[in-house]
Amino acid sequence: MVGVIFDLDGTLWNISSVCANAWNQAIKVANIPRIPITEDDINRVSGLPFIECIKKIFPDIAEENIDKLSLLIEDCEKQEIKTRGGTLYKGVSEYLDILSAQFSLFLVSNCEYWYLQVFLSMPLNSSNSSKTFGDIFLDSECFGRTQKPKAENIIAICQRNNLTNAVYIGDTESDRLAAMRAGVDFIHASYGFGDIESANIKSAASFCEVADMLLHKY
């Protein structure tokens, strides 16, 4: 059985507006003079580890202030995300349920551990609140738990689940490179946040296309 490993942000859901709101709350509390953070700002750093996101959005922040700001932003994010959640891409709930009957499904993200757990605890669909995303993903890993690059986390998932054939679905160039370094196939979720530098890749313009590609080509 093929192991199908998914990225989270820009692949399964879009949470940029929620995160932007949380970051703006944080800079208001911290009294940081800057223009409001937008969804586009969040999209541009999507897929990076949390601290790297902060450094990209606040390039002039002193190194000694990064940890303090990161704790404040994380606290605001937790409140917003746990309350509002993200917006699933069309077809995610329905097709993941179908895919789980044919494939072993896994999740690897550069997000924080608490963030991953929020997603996994969400109901798979509104009509069956007893079944969560955590029920269909057999295993998951994230930078927040291991502090390791995505490629190493993909390898870890493959090793502990005895996967000899796997594919990673992600939306950014860093996802493609992580899949390449991990030695697994890659499908580009082109509806997400990132562009891919290589032309010789499988690409899907919607999650429905991702599911169709998996069901008919793997």
C-alpha cells in the first residue's frame, strides 16, 4: 500500500486570515510600530518553521526580542485558531475519507505541535462530529515536536511505518525539495501558496485533482 503524506497549510486548509488577525493582536499588545500584517504576508512565509516566519515578517527585530515576541504571537494564535480554525480546501473532508480506505495517510508539517493537534482534533465533516482528522491519519510529525527539517520528518514517518513507497503532497518549493531529499515522490498542490521551480513535476490545481491523481495513478 502506498503511503500518502500530506503537508497542512496551503494543502489541506488555509488559515492565513486567522493568523494575520492573531499577529496584529500581538503587535498591538507589544506596541510595535508597523503597518498591519496581511494574509499575503502570512502566505509568503507559509511552510517555514514558526521562528523563521517571525524573522521574515520582522526583519529588523533584535535577536534578544524574538523569543518574547514569538511567545506573544503564539498565545494570540492559539486563542484565534482554537476558536475559529482554518478554512478547508474544497473536497478535503470528503476525499480524505475516501482516500483513507485505499491508502495509509500521514501528515508532516513545519507547524508547532499544538497547532497540529488542533487540526487533528477537528471533526472530519459537519455531519459526523465523532470522526476527526486524527482518526484517518495513521501518524503525523511536525517541526514543533522534533525541531528537525521537513525532509527528516518525512523520513521518520516512512521508517516507523515501514513505508517503501510514499508520495508527499505540498504547495511550496521547500516541500518539493524536502520530498526529493527524503527520496519520495511529490505532487504539487498548485492551489496553495507557493510556486515550484522545477517543471518536471506532477501538479494539481485543486484538492479534488490531488485525490483523482492518487486514486488513478497510484
